[in-house]
Amino acid sequence: MAKTLKITDWSLIPAFLAVAETGTLSGAARLLGSSQPTLGRQIRSLEDQFGTALFIRHPRGLTLSEAGQALLPAARSMQEAAGRMALAAMGRDHALKGVVRITASHIVAHYILPPILARLRREEPEITIELVPSDSPENLLFREADIALRMFRSTQLDIVTRHLGDLPIAIFASREYLDRRGRPRTPDDLMQHDLIGYDRSDLILRGMREAGFPATRDWFALRCDDQAACVELARAGCGIGFVQRHIAERDPSLEIIDLGIDLPTLPVWLAAPQSTRRTPRIARVWDVLADGLAPLLS
């Protein structure tokens, strides 16, 4: 490469990584909360400093050039180092106040966390919460979140995890739908109904197969990978779905369908960087989350 990147150019590295990850300026802008023209200027500035093109432009977006591919590992190392520096500084903050960023799946963010976070706000008004609903894993070491609530155990190094328990799953539908179409009593009855399932995700398929159903994707009359949307589709009377049991139990318009079979459960894990896990505000939020989730878990 023609030039050496200076430390003052660090602000351009997140732009480079975001464009490399998303493949478009618009996608990178959404990821960083910036604008497309700003991202374009940052990429051009970075390319000017290196004296070479880092991306190849094509009608559908941008792909890394040979020089961009060579830069990528070093850029990721710089991002990780900056994240670790921020974590180290944060770990020395002993105040029970400040910002804590939580990431959880869309359905957990919609249906589980609101009452828990309401309690937290009452008890700790000086702690500000940033909630990131996301069905993709967030990188805790890059400070994309301080605490992750996940249905799987994090395998990242330097991450503290705790298995809180398991969420039971239920088959459910709206009472209006069941009054209209009848209530299935056996697994065979279920096949006579409209089923709501996921589109690209195989999570429900795997669960049904574990429960003894030889399920395939075409069993689902309605398919959507957004779990919260699936709940609302069932609530509207579109068919029979699968959901965390407590969500159906607390809604009088929904009815749980008992077919006498054992359904799989969802493991619930908390995760946080080891370097900040004991920071007072993060430790407090961690404890409130664990306590609030406990009544829902088996």
C-alpha cells in the first residue's frame, strides 16, 4: 500500500468495516447510524490515504478489492483493540449510574423485557437503558452491547455466561380461530389446521421433529422469521403457532393447545464481557434481569 494509516484516522475504520460487512453504503449508514454521503466521503478519504481503491463498485453495491481484502484483518484487529480499551476503562467505573446496553431477540424485547425494565427504572432511575432488539448475535467485545440475553451460550473468549433456566414452549392460537375451526385434540388433528411457522429459520421444524412430527417447511400456511410477527398473526386468527408458553398464558385472547406431547424448551443465557461484568451498573442490571426472568423459567 502506498501510505501508512495514522492513528488520527481511526474514525474511518468503522466506516470501512461497516461497508465491508453490508456491501452497500446505505446498509453501512444504517448500521452506524450515519448517512450515506458521510460514509461515501469517509471511504474516499481512506482510499486517498492509502492511494488505492479498497472497494470495487458494481450495480448492486461494493465488494472488497485486493487491497481492501489485505486491510480487513488489520482493521478488525484495530476495532477489537479499541473495544478492549473501552471495556477496560468501563470496568473501572464504580458508579451505580450511566448507560447499559442490552441486546435480546425481538420477541424477548417485545414480550419479556418491558416489565423487567420498568422495575429497573423504578429502582435505579440513574441507570439509562439502551435496548437493542436483534435476532443476530451481537459482538460483546466490540461494545455492541454490555449484556446479551440469548437462547444459546456465547462461545466468545473473555465472555462471562450464566444459564438462567429454560423457557417452556406451547402450541397456541386465538380463541376466535379455535371457536371457528375447532380445537385439535391429537397431533393428527393439528395437521387439519393452518399452521404458522418460520420462513428461513428451521428452529420450529427442528422442535417439531424432536416432538415426533415429521415436519417440513410446506406444512406452514403462513411463514415469517420475525417471532413477534408470528405471535400477532396467531392473535389475529391466522392459524396455530408456537410460542414461549408464558406469552400465551398471560393473554386472554389466546388459548394454549394441549396435545399430550412433550415440547422442547429454549435455554436462556445471560452474557457479558468479563472485564465489565462486575461494573456496578452492569452487575445491577444483570441481577435484575436474572431475577425478573426467574418466574418464567423451568
